[in-house]
Amino acid sequence: MSKKKEKKPFDPEHMTPEEQLKFEIAEELGLGDRVLKDGWRCLTSKESGRIGGLITKRKKQMQKETERNAQV
């Protein structure tokens, strides 16, 4: 009784800010073309994990910059 996830096509025209960041990082890693062609499910767990780690790192950097700007 496993539930299958409904396959949603990747829509680069209507991305949330978080999806934009995710796709930007995928492009930096050279994975953007694959994601556009086959969707996020084509990535290996290693590739997905790398993207997730870089998203976390980038969000922490953005938060620190925001805190610094608020102090000034």
C-alpha cells in the first residue's frame, strides 16, 4: 500500500523564491539542464543532498547579512 507521489512537471516560469534558490544552486553545480529536461527526480541522492547543503549554507549567510545590516 505505498502511495505514489504525483509527478509534477518542473515549471521554471512559476517558481517560488525557495525554488529559485534551489534551481540557481543546481545550475551552479552543472545540473540545471538535467533538471529542466527530466525534473528534480532525475538527480541522485548525493546530488540532491549537495544542493540541500548549499541551500542551508546560503540561507545562513543571507541571515547573517540581514542581521549585520539591521545593526548598522
